Amino acid sequence: MSEPRYRLVIGNKNTSSWSLRPWLLMRRFLIPFEEIAIDLRAPDVKEAILAHSPSGLVPALIVDDEMVVWDSLAIAEYLAEHHADRTLWPAGAHARAIARSVSAEMHSGFAALRREMPMDFARIKPVERAAIGDAVEADIRRIVTLWRYCRQEFGIGGPFLFGDYTIADTMYVPVASRFRTYGVDLAAFGDDGTAAAYVETVLSMPEIADWRMAAEAEVAGQTAE
Ligand SMILES: N[C@@H](CCC(=O)N[C@@H](CS)C(=O)NCC(=O)O)C(=O)O
């Protein structure tokens, strides 16, 4: 059976955190795809996205020009189901259930962190500890707890949340980027070094270097405008 033709509709690499998730998942698991890039700052952005994605949001995955899967987590689930030979979710029912729980928690939660510290992948702009409010602090503390728990309970076989890289990591990579670019000292939020090491691990992935290069080019282009 031939591989499906995948086209992934994504937004700007510097700011579109939801786009980064399936992009990284596909790159990491060597699932070939073409990119359809939408400039989310363009005046006709809604029409441009709606030409591909019925939700009017990115990311969306076009399969064989026949169907569209939209929403980052639905795309991840679709790929896990259709590439069952690759462990996009961890092996083992217990680990899989926890990986799904932490992924869903990211997908539906951490509103304060997302609002106050939007992904700005290629710009370093540290925030003072005193400027971090209670709601963002609670989000950061919860993420540190969750990362420590996954690493300790399930991470024995490798440096990622469940050992090897899975969908759970893909969901949290944009958070790691925020901690880096906003200069968040995770030790001040309950980290014993585990979460800081995890940030280092995910941001050192070679696929992330490619994404960062593109994000930096975008930012340089905007500065020149
Ligand atoms: N729950 C969605 C969120 C998608 C989303 O909010 N995408 C943003 C970009 S990161 C978007 O398409 N914004 C375009 C707009 O609002 O016009 C997912 O997980 O894919």
C-alpha cells in the first residue's frame, strides 16, 4: 500500500504554537508531508485558512486531497492510528492513558500561561519573577509537577516524558520554548532540575533547530519591514 499524500496547513513559525505540534510530530516520526504556510498576520487570513480548514484555524492535515483533519490533537490521533507501526503514543496501556491525560490537559488548559506568555519562538525577552502573576505561577507549577511525574514514573528509557519521544512531548514543546524565551527559572516553581533538563532536551532536538531557523528568518523579515 502506498503512503498517503499529506499536506500540513500551518501558520507562522515564530508564533503559531498549535502548528508546531503536528509539524514536529511528523518530522520526528519521519512521516513525509508538504507544508502549506499561511501568514496569520495577513488581512485575508480567515479566507486563506478556510480554503483548507473548515474550523478557520491552523493546523489542518489534508490527506490524499480527500479529507481534512483539523485541530492539533485530532491530527496527532489520526497519525497515531494510521502509523501504528511507530509509537506515537507510548507502549503500554497505563503509560498511554497518562500520556493522553497530559496531552489533553495541555490542549484544554494553561490559559493564563498561553495568554500572558504567547509563543515568540525566536525572541528572547526575560520576564522578572515579580512580574509573574498568580494564575501564570499556578500554570507553571502544575507543568513542573506534571513533567517531574512523567519523567520519574515513565521516563526511564530515554530523556522524554515517556522515555522516547511521543505525542505528549509534542504538546509541551511550545511550553518549553516559552520557558526558555521568557527566562523562567523553573527552580522557583518547584523544579528539582528535572523540568529544566527536559526543556534543554526538547529544545535541542535537530528538528527544532530547523523550526528555529525559520522562525528567526520570519522575525528578521518583520524587523526589516
Ligand atoms: N485547538 C486548536 C487551536 C488552533 C488555533 O488556535 N490556531 C491559531 C494559530 S496557533 C489560529 O489558527 N489562528 C488564526 C486565527 O485566529 O485567525 C488546535 O489545537 O489546533
